[in-house]
Amino acid sequence: MMGSSSCNAADLLKEIFLLMYYKDVILRNPGPPKMRRTEEAQNSIYITQDIIKEIFLRLPLKSLAKFKTVSKEWRWILESKTFNDLHLSNQKSGKSRRKILAGYKCDCCDRPNLSPVAGDEEFVYLHCDTSRPSMSCDGLVCIPEPGWVNVLNPPTGELRRFPSGPDPVPCPIASLDRHVPELWFNYFPGNWAMGFGRDKVTGRYKVVRMCFDPVECDVLAVETGEWRKLRAPPPYEVQSGRRSACVNGSIYWLEVAFYVGYKILGFDLHTEEFHDVKSLPRPYLSTGTAQILNLDDRLAISITMQRQQKLEIWCMDSEEERWSKAYSICLAGVAPTEPGYVWWYTPVMVSEEGNVLISDNNKGLFKHYPQTNVTRRLASPSTCCVISPYLENLVRL
């Protein structure tokens, strides 16, 4: 159900349509020249693009898709990079109720319903193979599979499939033991290290993949569907099964060397160049359960400390390239107690109220309330898997 702001905007647009319609009727059926000029002056109406954009920003995606057919000008506005950036920014700012995209695979029953337990978040569901690793950026979802790379825009249902060619090596996931933490990492077909993100200059989306035996790095331009090989290889190897994150036009990978240290490798999607990123102060990240992620458009690292039953979330100030601890979350009472079991938690998003929604490697869902320092389980492990924050992206694939 749309909010009152959406209804008001819709009512205003109806008035605009009526005015435009009656204006066209008069101009198509003119009287004498003098009367025609008088009526044209009385019925003429001009609405600035700024007002039109402000109205569009308050409307749902389905309505915007219809308004593309009204005029060339409106279509140009709605398909422009400027408006899409405004539309995404408006959703991220918390002016509307935040939503979460969750995948489910079950074919024998209705889709799950997590919204009642989540409280201030709304869930949107995508029927897909939840056993496959995926990447997301600005509401788009990239799901690689053997021989193909799929890019989906869930709100519009638009899907593009790109041939990926032969994979260099088989995926090792089948040979891993259940208690090895790498089992829940993002092992893509061919054992590629992969990333998906948006060029902040051009607004174009790209898929990046790297292989290190032999060394190879390819970039897929989603707009054209063409793969290109990079001349300059990655400066060092990163673990192929570890998650990547896209923040502010760059993709980041985390490389952990146990008990030694770690590195953060960045790749600028516009210049298509690699760069090193300042790392956390030692002795952090001596654990394989550390994850790199995008948390509210900030580069973040989550560290699950099993012995202390604690989750620490560090965020980077992009201007100063300085890390600071954003959250220290006690997991006592919600963390598994099974001996030898490896588990980790990943923040999904921060709600408008400042609460942190968290998922674990067993498809459980939790919420941390910083004001009371309480962490509660919202949903037990199920066939439903949280993918990413849900955003209505207007881009055409």
C-alpha cells in the first residue's frame, strides 16, 4: 500500500493529465483565430522538470514505468542517470520504509513471510536457487552459474544472461567438510574470485572475475554484454571463496592470512585499475569468518569472534581512509553452542530506527537494538535466505 505522499503525488499527476488532455482537445478543435489564441493562453500550462522529478520520486516503480509512455520528455527524465541516482538516494536515505530482498527455493508451499517478525522492515521475495552464491549492487542481483552470468533486476523482472565461457578449474565446494568455514563462502563456478558493481562516473554496471592459476582478470560490461581481459593483472592473490563488496564505484576483496595479517584489494570500476586499501589495526582479522561488505554505502568489515561470542563491525571513513568500530554486538544467548561448529554473522542493513539486522551462515535472522544492547532472534534457519537490501532500480538491462 502506498503512503499518503504517494497518493498525493498520484492525485496531482491526475490533475496534470486532465489539464494536458483538455488542452490537447482545445488545440485539436480550434474556433476562429482570435478565439483560438485566447483559449490557448487560458489553457496553457507549464510544469518545470524539477517539479516533475519531485513528483516522480514519490511514486512506485510500476507507475513510473507507465509514465515513460506519456511523452519523450518524461521518458528522457525517467531513464536519465541523474534521476536514477536521485531515486536510489531517496530510498537509501530512509524517507521510505526500508525493504530487504530474500530468496527462497521451496516449490511445495507459498512463499515465506518474515515481515511480521522483522518489525520495521518489509521483505520482498525472489524465487531462486538459494544454494548458489550471488552478488548485489543498488538492487540488482548477479547470480553466476556454470557457463553463464545472470543479472536480474527484481522489481522489473528484467533478466539478462551472458555466456561466461569455460571455467579454469572446478569448484572445490563439494569436497569441503561441513565444519570448515569456507563451506559458506561464495564459491563461484570455476573457482573465480568475483565482484559486481556500478561505475560511479558512467552509471554502468560491470562484473569482474579473477583467476590466479593461471592469472587472469576479465571485466563484463552489462550494457554491451562484452567480456574484456585486463592487461594489468591483480597485484596479489585473493581468496576465491570470500565475499566482495561494491562501495562508491569500487569493488573490494578481503585477503586473510591466518595469524599473519590481511590485505584489502580494491578495483576502480571506472579506471579499471587495482589499488590497496588501508587495513584495520592489528590484531584484528586473524579469523577466517571475517567478511567485507557494503553497510549503508560505507565499506565495512564484520568480525565474528566465536570464543568471545561477539560480533564487531568496523566502518571506513572514505574521505580520511580511517577505520572506526561502529558496533560491538554480544551474541551470547543466540550463538550456537555446538562444539567444533564454525559460525559467523553478517550485518544486512541498519534500520531507520538505528537497529542492525543480521543474518548468519545458517540462514537465521537476528536484530540488534543498540539502545538496549539486546540481540534477538527473529527467524530460525529456513529455506529463506537474505540476499541484500531491496532497492527499486530504474536502470534498463
